[in-house]
Amino acid sequence: MRALQVQGSSPNVFSAEQIASITGGRLEADPTIKVTAQAVLDSRAAQPGSLFVAAQGENVDGHDYARGALENGATLVLGTRSIEGVPVVVVEDIEQALGLLAQAHLRNLRQQGDIRVVGITGSAGKTTTKDLIGQILSEHGSTIFPAGSFNNELGLPLTVLRATPETRYLVLEMGASAPGDLTYLTHIAPLDVAVVLIVGSAHLGGFGGGIDDVARAKSELVQGVVAGGTVILNADDLRVIAMKDQASEEVLTYGVVRDTTFHATETHIDALGRSRFTVTDTRTSETEEVHLQLVGEHHMTNALAALAATTVLGINLNAAVSTLNNATALSPHRMDVTERPDGITIIDDSYNANPDSMRAALKALAVIAGRKRRTVAVLGEMLELGENSREQHDDLGRIVVRLNISLLVVVGAGASGIADGAMQEGSWGDEVVEVPTIEEAETFLTEYLTEGDVVLVKSSKGSGLWKLADRLVGKA
């Protein structure tokens, strides 16, 4: 059975009166108004029966678009103030209200049917692992998993609200920028299966104590599992495997180290940077050969996690591997490899970046190019690293040199530490280029690149290098 696509699924019916009651809001609408379609943040995505969530962004106030949402079919608005002539449930806090609504919705679904909820967290790999799990489960039941990275206090409730009584599997990506985030998200959506990938240096700015505080925050996921649920931990990461002591339910492990439940052996990276390995379910001694289509050695961790999670849910290992071997990265700007007609290869991994994912992407660049092709690393700033940001960028520049990358192009002043590290490590002359803007980077690359070059584009999303990646592959 194929998945019910997120975009086309419909929630249970809520009346305006029920939404006001659940959220503690003030009803400024006909109480009998019905919400019969998905909740949306973008007025352009509204359809007949939608609930429009008038969230306040940095540069946009959703209330200004409420009438447009109604024109597109929305029947009700969730907002923080009255809007003349518009049916609104007025609440003090949009995020909290949306969370309460999603919590109530999932509770109703659990009472009506047999929905199973999977949650994934980690400093890197969440979105890809979510996509892999979603693709496997979609072959075996109606599955909801979001496109992209809907992993925060707004995105996760919106995904939960898209589930229906027919939904068998709900796959959720859960991000943490500060302590307590995962406790909050798992309170909205308690988990049948909790998957922890790696603990790294992402979002260090929100964790005053550094990486050990990141580990403590990630461990909140294992405490958000329902009775009879399962916790799945990466045994290759010492900080992750230590979380087993905090789990009250069954714990299964995966990795290349010995004594894991899902054990990878005979690991190999092919000339295109794709992982090949043998996986054994040590509970049953069943063994399968995995041949990933995804580029990057780090995807072996994501694949093992996906196999563990889906097997726990009753999917046969052979069937899971069969889907996995044909799976792709559905979300954009994640190790997306494009072979241009002029013979230049672009590796677009520009959606997000932290020191761990940067190292993995640079290693993939070196592997794909081998020793015969020029390598170009176009790197921007890694955001939210806190007080150690400069040091982390410097370290990355040194790694570029150690991997013998032919050219480093550093984009933006915030990433200048990368250039400093490369030069301190011994990269001189024309091997390091600094440009202040994306436009200047594009101009330089247009003149510099030639047939056979392999180019990696990577930074945090907020740095904007995804726009450059789109231009380099002809999407802009």
C-alpha cells in the first residue's frame, strides 16, 4: 500500500467550538464552523476546510494573510488577535495552542485505531533517516512523514494534524535547539519507537555546557516512549549508547561495533561515495546485503537506524532492505548529486551544516573525486555554534587541507574562520578564495570550473548557499 501523501491527507473533523475548547482560546466565529482539511501556515496552501495558523515570523505576520487564506478555502483562523470579518480562535500563544490541538488529535487517533508513531533525533541525519523510514513503511501501510525538515514546535504539530484514522504509521523528525525541546515535542506526540542517531556540535549556542548538554537534551527522546515501546540507539556513538540507562522500555542498538542488535559488517564505500554493507539482525541471525543509492559514508548510520525502526514495527528485514536499496533522499539540498552536461559534478548539501555533517560531506567529496578529478569545496557559515564558533570553523579549514581538497571557496564574513584554518594548516596562494556574497561566488565559479571538477556546496540554511547550489545545477 502506498502512503497517503502529507499534502493530500485530511484530519478528523474539528468544530470551531472544539478548537477553542482544546486550545483555551476565545471563539470569535460561528461555533459550528468545521475544519475538515489540513492546518497550514502558508495562506497559499489553504484548501477548502483548512485551518489557517496565523503565526508571527521574523519578517511576516500571518494575520495579514488571513483573508487570503479564507479566499483559498480556509474556514477558520488560529491567531493571537481579532481580525475584523474573519472567523478566529484567539489564543495567547500560537505554538502552544497548535501543540495542544495536535496532542488531542493524536490521542483521538490512538483511541480509534492502531497508529504507530516513530520519532527521530540527532545532531545530523534526522531528515534523511525520516525519509528512509517513511519510504519503507509506505510499502506496508498508510504513512505520514513530512517533506523537508518539519521538526520544531510548529512543524511537528502540523505534521501530526495531517494524520487520519486510516494512518498506520506517523514518522516525525524531532529537533532540539535547547534543553526541554524534545520533552515538549514528545509530550505532544508520545512515541512507539524512538531513534537517536548521533550527538554532535549542532545548535551548541542553545546549550551552555557544550556537547554533554547536547547529549542530555537528546536523551529526552528516550524518555518520551509509551509503555511497550522501543528505544533504538546508535552503539557507535558513546554519548548515544549511554542513553540506554535512561530508557524504561526495550532498547535495541545498531552499529559496526560488536554486540549490537543490528550489526553492520563488510562495510565498503564505492567510487561514487555510496555505502555497501552486510546487516545482521542478531535476534534472528537474518542477514541481508545493503547497497545504498545515497552518497556519503555517514548514510550507513541512517540506513541502519531505518532498518532497526521498521523491523521493530513488524516489517520483514528482507522487505525493508529491498526498499532501502532503492530509496532516495526525498528532501532537497541533502547530498544531492547532479552531473551537469558540461562534465562538472555538483554535490548540493546546503540545507544545513554543523561540524559533523561538514566533515562527512567533505569526505564524500574526496571519495567521489578520487585522485583524478579536481575538488572544490564551497563553504559558508555554520550557524548556532555558540562561543566556540570561530574555533569550529578554523578546525574545518584544517580538515579541508588534510583531505587535499584542490580549492576552498569561503562565502561570507561569518565563515572566514574556515579560510584562516586552511591557511594555518598550510594552504597557500590560489588554494583558498574568500568572497563576501553568493553572487560573487557564482561569478568566480563560472569562470573557474571546468570539465571533470567535483564541487561541494555546504553551509547552514540561514547562510543562503542553497541559492547558489540551485543556480549551479540550473534550478534557479
